[in-house]
Amino acid sequence: MKKRYVAISLTLGSLALAGGAQADTWDVTQKVTVGANTTVTQGDGNTSATQAMNAIDVETLNGTSQAVEMGTFTLTLTQTGASTATSNQAANYVQADTISKAFSQDVNSAAAASAIALTQSAVGTANIQALNMADGGTVGSTGIFSQEVTPTGAAGDITLTQTTTMGADSVQAANYINGTTITSAIQTVDNDNTGNGDIALVQPIGTGSITQAVNYATAETITSLAQNIKTVDLVLGQAGGTSNVQVGNYAQATTVVDTLLSQKTDASGMIDMDQITAGSGNLQAVNAADVKSVTGAVTQAATTGATNINLNQNNQTNSQQFVNYLTSTGTVASVTQDYLNSGKTATLVQDMATASQQALNAIEMTGGADVLTKGTQTVTLATLSLSQGETADNTGSSQAANLLLSGNDIAEASQTVTADIDVTQELGTGNLQAVNLAAGIDITTSLTQTINGTSDTFEQGGTGAATNTQAGNYLDVGATGTVKSVVQDYSATASVLMDQDDITSGVQGLNVIDASASGVTVTSADQNVTVPSLTMHQGRDVGTTTSVQAGNAVITDAVATGGAVNQDVSVTTLAMTQANGNKSIQAANYVGSMPN
């Protein structure tokens, strides 16, 4: 007779949950082994309910494990209902005041065709759906708490879908932790089995204030947390919606990261990201950290292998699309962001965007008293392609490979890009496009921006384009700001072409510092261009008005305090052509105000 593992284990899980929180300590081992394709459905009429294959609700959990073993079969979780609210659905579920010694939650398979699908469509608010879910106080106080999703079959795809009926403040994830303190935890989703196994996240139009992630963790304090994704293709699709979040690895520390937060995504195939269709206030990222302060370190890394990475941001307002992203309102001691695919292409397309941002690496410091003590951003590629406003107007939006925004102080930061570079900025007004882009008030120690190009092209201008800036390295200094030291280095092994045409009050440069705000002081600035061949065309077809094109440029104004700058352009061949210019300036090196 076939053993009915599912029925037995579900009964045990239900008993553990039904007892409520216990006033003692438990060591628990739970396992469900399925013998057929399995669907778990949480339907209508649930309020503050919990459904799980394995479930624990105790005061102190002392060990050891929960496991769902799928074998060769599929697993589907569906959370639905017109009135279901504040409810939980999971394969493995733990509720505990303290998870002390080592404990693991695991959903795994051992053969082909073992796909996993989660669908969340409950209309009520604040529902949570995950494969592995932990909710409590202290997580991993004396041992490592681990969550793993490891479908190892040749077709072990993982799909997370949120529908248009979703209620606000709901969360869907593969791994989920909500605690007061995360002392020691690891979240892993690995379905890359010899080139098979993809992860897809689908978030539709019409939704609002919902969150979707592969790995999700939130706590007041994070001492040590590692989030890891290993897959073939990672596909993120965010269509419309308002104030939604869609992320691969997501971590939030409302007080502090005091030792280490590590987020790593490795796609042996490609990463494809679409943020489209009339959205507002949305965030889409591969790795994202929202932390109040960091006394330890945050590291974020993403790699792609066999193919490319594509970011498409279209018809968005006040939205953000990044690969690696950190935001903080306090002091960040150290953050390191890396994107690596030395043999392939990164393509970023931003169209019809208003007050939106798109980048591979992004650090955003806000709050007015924020301080970035040390930040490092690195991008290594075969080819970097940036396209802004090619098919529709952008307004007040930013696009970069490395993006660093600070509302206050940057102590020490470096931005480096190594790639063959192709940058195009056409339609719209008030936009910023740069390979390395930094903005802050005070640079108290140093900022270094470096580009190692090959055969690079910069094209700026289009019908109605105005007040746009396009640069290789770009620094914007806020009012009353002081820059102690900034170094901008641009080099290329072959040639650089700059083409500026059909634009009003535009700025195009390989190295650009905007020091035009009131009271800005630049103590020391070095701008260096080293290329075999530099070709500059300004206004050769339509013409330019009150625009600047330069290899090195410092834009200043009478209200600025001024300072010191060293500009050096070293080329074997320099070709400069200016035509149809109306009060425009073309120069290899330029220091001065915008023409008017």
C-alpha cells in the first residue's frame, strides 16, 4: 500500500499550529514528501488565518528542520478569495518569539519537471504567501537560520504571480523572514541545474502597494544576513501599478545593519527587467536594501553569464529600476555594489519617464542628515548601451550605469565602468544621462569616477530637446556644497565620438562637474581625458542653441564661490566641428557658465 506522507505530515503541522504559542522550548523536525503533483489552496473568507504544509507556533524554537520534498512532481500554492485578509500561506511556516539554534526550512526536488508556482490573488489586505516563512522576534540567535528552495530537476522553474485583484500591503516571496532581530540567517533560491531552471516574477497593472520578491527579509536590526539567488534566466515583469515593489533579493533594516548584509544574484543565462505601462512610484530591482543605517557593511553583486542583461523602463512616473540598490536615511559605513558580465552587453532603455531613475548600481541617501562614509560601485561589461528618450519624451529623469544620490554628505566614493560604451539621449527636457552619475552637497574626502572605454559613442539631441545633460562622468554639487576632492578619469583604447545636435541649453561632456548652484566651493578637481582619437560634432545637421559640448567641463555661475580645477585632454587625433550654433560653446576643456 502506498504511504500517504502528505496527509500524515499535514495533520502534525495542524496540531503544532492549533496549540498556539507555547511557553516552553521545542526541537522540531517536520517533513512532507509528496507522491503526486500538489496544489495547496487558501480560499475565501479567511481572516488572520494560516495555512501550511509544515507549521510551528511556539515560544522558543531550538532546532532542527522543516522540509517539503517534491520528488519529480510540481508544487502550486494559490492564495485567493474576495474577503481573505491578513492571512498567511506557506509550504513551511514558523512562528516563534525566538529561533535560537540552527534551524532550516527547505523546499526541494530531485528530478525533472518539478516546477514551483505561487499565485496570489486575494482581494483583502496584508496577505503573505511564501514557500518558506518565518515570523517572530529573534531569528538565529545562537545558530544559523536557513531557508532554501532547491528544485534540482532539469525543468525546475519557479514562477511567482500576483494578479490584478491583489489587496494592498500584501507580500509574495519564495523565502520570507519577518523578525525583530535577524542575528544570523541565510536565504537561498537555487534552481540552476546544468543550464535549466528559470525564475519569473509577474506583477500586473492595476495593483497598488504590494511587494513581490524571491528572498524577502525585514527586521529592526540585521546582524548577519545573506540572500542568494542562483538561476539560469531571471525575468522581472512589473506592469503599471502604484507604489509597488518587485525585487529579487529584498532586505529592510528599520534600525541598523550592524555587521553584514550580503545580497548576491547569479544568472548563468540572462536578466530581463520590464517596468512598463503607466506606473507610478514603483521600485524594481535585482538586489535591494532599505536600511536606516549601516555600522557594518552591505555588499550587493549581480552577474550574468551566457547572454545579456536588459532593463526597459517605459511610461513611469517617480519610479525606479535598478540592478543593485541601497537606500538609507542615516549613516552608511560601507556599501559595495558590483555588476559583472565581462563578455556580454547591458542595455538600458528609458522612454516616456517622468522624475524616474534607471541604473545598474544605485545608492540613494535621503533624509537630510545622511552620510555615506564609503561607497564603491563597479560595472564590468563587454558593451554598455544607454538609451534615453529615443521614442518618447522623458522629463526630469536620470539614467546611468552607476548612480549615487546624496541629500547631504559623501565622505568617500568611487564609481568605475569598464566597457565599450554607446550612449544616446534624444527627446525630452531636464534629463540626466551619464555612465557614472553622482550628486551631493559635500564631498568631505574624495570622489573618484573612472571610465575605461573602447570605441565609444555619445549622441545627444532630438526634436524639442532642452536642458538635458549627457556625460561620461558627472558630478552635481548642491547649493552651499564643498567638494574637497574629485577626480574624473576618462580613457578609451580606440576612439570617442561626441555628437550634439538639435538641442537647447544642453550639456555634453566626457567629464562634467555642475558647480553652478549658490555658494558651491570646489577645493580640488581633476578632469582627465586620455584617448587615441576624439571627434566632436556640434550642430552639424539642425543646430544647437545656448549649449555646451566639451571633453572636460565645469559649469559654474556667478552665485557659486568657485575653487580650483585641473583639466587635461590627451589625444593623438582631435577633430572638432561646430556648425549652426546659436550662442553655443564647443571646447576640449571648458570652465564657465551656461551661454544665454
